[in-house]
Amino acid sequence: MDLEEAAQVWREDGFVILPGFIPPDELKSAASELDLLFPSAEGFHDATDARRERFIGDQFAGIDYFPFASTEISLLAVNHRILTLAEMLLEDDGFQPCATTAA
């Protein structure tokens, strides 16, 4: 599915599924740093990982702010494919600096 088709599906359905959109080799380094942000499933469920507590409480528990503790996950958030997709979905041609006038 090309990005224009994906944007059309997103506008019509409110979501789009893009399997393989980011190639596995580009995800590998980010996936290797997931443990910097999240407890393991085992550590979460058996309460042996202290990080578990930050994900419990309410719907906002566990929200991280950019930049993330993981450099690789932060870089994934600004991956050129993600940025291009966002521009297509939001019908934006990218950043346009504000014009200033000389005094």
C-alpha cells in the first residue's frame, strides 16, 4: 500500500494497518532498548520489577515524554518513514517557518 492510499484509508476508517512499514533491520536497535522503558512481562505480572508501579494507577500512568530514556526509540519516533507518513495523514507539507518583517 502506498502512502496516498494509506492516507485515504486512514481518513475513511480512522486507522490504517501498514505491515512491514518500517523494515525489521531499522526496528532491531530500538527493540533491543525496550527494557530501558518497560519492565519485562514476567517482572510486571509477578511484581518483581520495581518499574511496574509507574504503569499502574490510571489511564495516564506510564506515559513517557520525548526524548525517551532510549536513544534508539527516540530516533525511531523521528524516523523519516514516520515523518513522511505523518505529513501524508495530516495533509501537511512539513514545517513552514513564520515570516518576519523587518522593523
